[in-house]
Amino acid sequence: MKLKAFAISLSFVVVALLSMCSFSSAQQETILLDLTLNFGVGGDPQANLLRDAKGNLYGTTSFGGLKGGGTVFELQRGPNGTWTRKVLYPFKVGIYDGQRPQGGVIFDAAGNLYGTTFWGGLYNQGEVFELIPQATGYWKEKVLHSFGGTTQDGQNPNAGVIFDSLGNLYGTAMNGGGHGVGIVYELMPQSNGTWKEKILHTFNIDGTDGYVPLAGVVMDGRGNLYGDTNGGGTLVGGTVFELSPTAQGPWRETILHNFSFNGADGSYPYGVPVFDRSGNLYGVTNAGGLEGSYGAGIVFELSPAGKGSWTEAILHNFNDSTGDGVAPSAGMIFDHRGNLYGVTQAGGTYNLGTVFELSPATGGGWSEAVLYNFGSVSDDGIAPLASLIFDPAGNLYGTTDEGGTTGYGTVYEITP
């Protein structure tokens, strides 16, 4: 199941339209890995990369590989800009292993990798896995949790997991739960080596709660979790939510913002929201906003306004009539100067997606620069669905879900 949605909607809410200055900057792209399926790596990467201290990159492909179920791979950085591919684990179709890893992976302190698969596991509804490096050079898989074992459990995790300071894992499943529209879960390591699942929140279709969390969650310094849902809420365009632990045990949900179809606000948020140093949240919606027939998406900021309320500001309306990107498709990242970076899965010069930067403008507002237009060279990657990452030199790295020599995607670097 490929989650590439051009969400069609009208859009909602308020806030002055800030100026847009969309232009192309001189950025150079290098394709580090062309996923042709000839080397067992698989294809259609949909998740962000992970970088280790040596500069090696780690990622997932959502299908293919030597055993058909997708892979976890490493790109090892060599001298003179060379990169060597290595498959750390090929998921196996049809034998209770995970299939279709669509989220990224993370390390623990011991160097083990953790992630999720959308399908597979004991009940074929996805799993959370750990990969443990072996002395032989191979990696051994340990299944921490198979989804779908009860009617209350989630199904089909589309995003990866995060750790807290105690070593517990947190994530979302986009389907399942008591109402069939997703959950937020915690996995806690036990003394006997197993992991115990706790369902922190079950999303509801009651007209107030959000539903279908496509992205994962982020944790603040007080242990609260934040995320978004691609649908639901009081205005049906999706939500941004907070989950807070309580002394009684259950977690309390607060809806920070309801997106709508009123022709101004965005709709269908995509990707994990990101905090700035002041505690404001930033994210994108895949559709909505002021520009285009149905809205090409927005970048938004949510700021705490006291007494539990949050105020939305729209920082940028994407506009397909100006060569701007369309349908932002992943969460954003900050650089050290406070600029935001993200991707759109369509739009740009060739209508095949963009890498963009938003910078705070003097006197207020934000200014956009399109750093790269996908499709600008032969066999380029297209349709990026994953967040970007930086290296210490300021280069950006990401994946495209399609394109390349045979259409199965690429791993790329963008260099100023």
C-alpha cells in the first residue's frame, strides 16, 4: 500500500498570508544510490535516512530485496566521495517476518537499530523490530511486537519509532485499535528480554478526535508526545494533538489544532511536527491553503497561547502556478540559523517535486527558496516522501520514492 496522496480539499482557518518569494538557488544534486533492484537493496524508499558519527547512512526500502519484503540498508562512506551499499537485513515474504518497512530506523546506545514494518509479523498487520549486529558482519532480527494480536491493538505502522530516556519506544499505527482508525503505543523492555505494549491513545471517529496517524510522534522535555492525524477533527481536515501522561495512568489527549476546508487553512497534515527552541511547533499539510483550485498545501506554525490553547500562523502557501512545489509530503527540519527545510512530492519546474527552504524575513514573514527541482537531469529521482537530514558541512540527504534508472527511487545529496 503506497501512501502518496494528493489530498483534494478546500481549506480552513485564519491568519494573514505571508509573502512568498519562490525562486531556484544554485544547488547541486548527487545521486548516491540508484535503486535499480539489481543489487538486492529493494526499491521505493519512503522514509528519512539516519546518519552515524562516521558519516554512513542507513535507510529502508519498502519492497523488493533478496527475499521480497523490503530491506534495511547501509551506505558506507568511502574516500573521494565514494559510497558502498550493504543490505543489513532483507525482510522475508510469507514466513511471519515483517514486510514493507515504510518508516526510518534509529540507533540505541549499543548500536542496535529499531524500526517498523507496515505488513508482516505474526498477524500480518506489521511489527516493531530490532536489528542486532553480529560478529560475522550480518545483522540478526528480533521481533519486539507483532501488531493485530487483539481487537484493541493497532495495525499497519506507517512510521518509525522514538526512544525516551528510559529506553521505552513510542510510535503510531495508522489502522486498528478499538475504532479501526489508529493508535499511539508505547513498548517497554522487560527483564526477561521481551517487550510489553501499552496503548496510550485510541483514535476515534466521533467527530472530535483525529484519525489515521500517518506519521510518528515527537516528545518534549516533559515527556509529552505530539503528532498529527491525516483526517478527522471537528473540521474534518486532520489534527495536531498532544498526549500527556497523568498520575492516574492513562494519557490525556489535547487537540492543539483542527484543520479545515475553508479555503485558507491547510488540510491533511503530513509528517512529524518539529519544535523550535521556543516551544513552537512547525509542520506541513499535503493540501489546502489559498493557492490553486484545491490548495497545494501549507507550512504552518502552532504557538502556545496560554491556558492550553495554541494559535496557528500560516508561514507559506504552496502555489502550483508559479513553479513552486505542490503537496509537501514529509516533516521539516531546522538548521542552526532557524531556517526550515522540506520536500514536496510534486510541483516545481518539472512537476516532479522539490526541495525547499523557508527563512525568517526581516520585518516579519517567511521567504521561500526552491533549492532543487527533481527531474532536472536524466534518470533523476522524483516524488520525495521522506524528511531531509543534514551532515555537519550543511549538505542535505534524502530519498525519492520513484525515479532513477528504472523507477524505483534514489538516495540523493544536495550540496550548496
